Amino acid sequence: MADQGAQIAGEVLAAIRLELNQRIIPALSDPDALHSAKMAEDILSHLSGWILFGRDISDEVVADFREMADGTATTQFIDDYLLPSGPLGTFREPLQDAIEAGNTGLLKPAAATERKMFAAEARAIDRAADEAETRLEASERVVGPALATAFLEAVLGPGHRVAAVSRAPGGYSKDTLFFAGIAPDGSELPLVIRRDLPFGPGETTVVDEFHLIEGLADAGFPVARPLALDPSGILGKPAMISERVAGRSGTAEWASDPSLRDRISATLGEVTAQLHGIDPSDFGLAEAGQDPRAVVRDYVLEWQERWRRNRLHPSPALAAGFAWLLANIPDRIDHVSIVHGDIGFHNTMVADGDLIALLDWEFAHLGDATEDLSYCRPFIEEIGGWDVFMEAYRGAGGPEYREQNARYFNVWRSVRNATSCATAWRGFASGRYPALKMVHQGIPLYRRFVREVVAALELVA
């Protein structure tokens, strides 16, 4: 068995191989791309098997090689499976030399032992693949039409059924599933299901999200109206059902049209102002008279505790980020607002030039409205709509935008995102949720956000 570092590396490769095999290869139609993907999958199968169970391969055949080498081996070599193989490499090299020197008595036993070694290797490769699939299945329940139908009947009532289930890409904080539902009267019932992850990087739950969105919908705020909540976990984890609203997220379909860009940017500004104008006490989220600076400080402390609890390696940069944030709470925050925490066009639904809904509320919390403005500004500036957004935001009564506060939340944004990624990596490394998207957060995205923390601190320190 591999040491801990090699163990995790092997499991990462096995997770990539599983994702290729289950999701990517079945969706490829281009023959050349399919061939490349299958080559990659085959290579990853071998690498993960060698790294995770290389010692097992060696142990099965080393006695045979030792006997044939007759104690003449003195040097270690790098073996076929790319690792310092210890005794296996030690005995195979001199055996090869003896055969080349003319020892014909070794021909058949050497060939038989090589065959035995490759059979052990094949078993190790299969074992690595099987264990990767078993780990993932043990943490995440696969939802097909039968389970989806049972879920709908339990939550919405008898007679509901589901014809097909699909899954949205990404899903770093929550799973998003699309149900082609059918109501008891036979009519189509397109639904969206948001499900907690087995180990969520934000450690949030749809239970809290549901009640907030329900209140927002009742207040006329543009959200996908929630229909029901299952806190018991019929789908493996707590889940909520919402109406599936029309439209698409992102900017690809309209950003190049100046009139549509300005229209949608302005609407987002108005919607953001509407959110920040809601009194959190009306939703039972805050008490009148709360100190806004204390609310911000408490939220930073909550995330600092999460980072300390979940980190698997030290980060002086993140330690500095949290220290700076706690020492530099903005002096002026007029009132406590409901903060979405992830406003951007990736979390909007737009149909026919109209913004239909603001989605994905897992990072919603109480704080300074400027946090949302700081967060969404890069997305809006990228398409050239920031001035239009802010004009609409002010016109709809949004709180004052303060550059000092925005600089503070520029640091906060990257610290929070890096902490989420560090938590995701713990979820993978601990086996709580061995999914590829947790690796993606834990390795490349984590490093990207820590670099952003460093850059942000250099601007304010």
C-alpha cells in the first residue's frame, strides 16, 4: 500500500479516470477526441493501479524473481510502474542480464514470472478502478427516474413521476438536478432539485436556503420559486424542489449586443438594490439595532474557524488575510443587509432579454451591501455594463457604494473562496466526497484564490 501522499495522488488519478469513463467518453462523438480520451483513461487506469497497489504487485512475484536471481542482485532500479520498486526492480534487472548472457535455463521460468507479474498488475488496476467507483457511490447517491419518482411522490404527493433526470455541470457547492416531471393529471412538470453535497465546501444546507428563497418569492423578488423541501435526505442528502424558470445563465447570448447588455445590467442593478432594501428582521434573520460592523466581524470569524478546522496544510497568506480582515472592518456600514454572496451573470437566468431570476443562494448571509457590489463588479465590468448597473442600483434606492468598503471585500472574496476550496480538498482527502470537482477546487482553484489573496493584500497593506 502507498504512503499517505502517494495514496491521495493515486486516488486523484483514479477520480479523473472515473470521470472520463462515466461522463466524458460516453458524451464524445468525434472519433479522434474519443480515441484520445480512451488513451487517457487507459493511462490513468495503469497509473492509479501502480501508485495505489504497486507494493502488492511486487509482493506477489518478488519471491519468484529472487529465486531466479540467486542472490546476485545488488542495485535498485526504477521498475515498469514508475516507482522506486525496491526488491522487484532489484531482482528483475540482473535476471534480464543473466538471460542476455546466455543462461537458457531461465527462459521459461522468467517468462512465467513476468506473466504472473502482469496478471497481478491487471488485478491492481481493476481494484483501483473498483475502489474509486465504490468510494464515490458510498458518498453520493445516484438519482435515476425511479428514485426521482419516489422522491416526488414523498414530497409532492402520490401520482407524480419523473421521466428523465439530468445533472447540471459544475455544482461546486450544491448538486443541481433537472427532473422531467409529470404531474398526476399527465401534464409536464419541469423541476429543479438542489441537493446538499456529501461534504459541501461552504458547509451550507438547502434547508436554510429554502426558507430564505421562500420568503423572497413571497415578497415578489425574482427567484425560482421553491415548491417543497426534504430535510430527511431521500436523495441521500437534504434537497429542495423549485420551479424551472425559462432562460439561460451566462452572457454568451447577449453580451455583444449593447442594448441588451445595458438592459440586463440595469435590471440586475435594480434587483440587487431591491435585495439590499429588504429589512432582514422581516425574515426573522436579524434583530433591530444590530451593529453592522459586529455582524461582518462575526461572519469573518465563522469562516476563519472553518479554515482552521478543515485545512490540511498551512497557508501564511490565508492567515494574513484573516488577520487583516479582522483588523480592518470598515468604519462605516449604514445598516445590516441581506447579502447574496455570489452575484454575477453565472447566477442569473435570462430569457428574451429579460432577467428572470437570481439563483444559487448558498452563500447568502447578513452583512454589508457593498460586499455584493464588490463581488459582482468584475463580472459586470468584463462586458462593459458597470456604469449602467450602478446608475440603476442608485436609482432603485441601493445603499451607498464605498470604495474603502469595496477594497475590504476584495480581500474577503478571495479569502472566502480559498477557504471553500481548502474545505473541498479535505472532503476529498478524507474520503467524505471523493469527486473530481472536489479535487479541482482543492488543487488548481485553491492556488488561484490564494494568489488573489496575496495580490489583494498588496493593494491594501
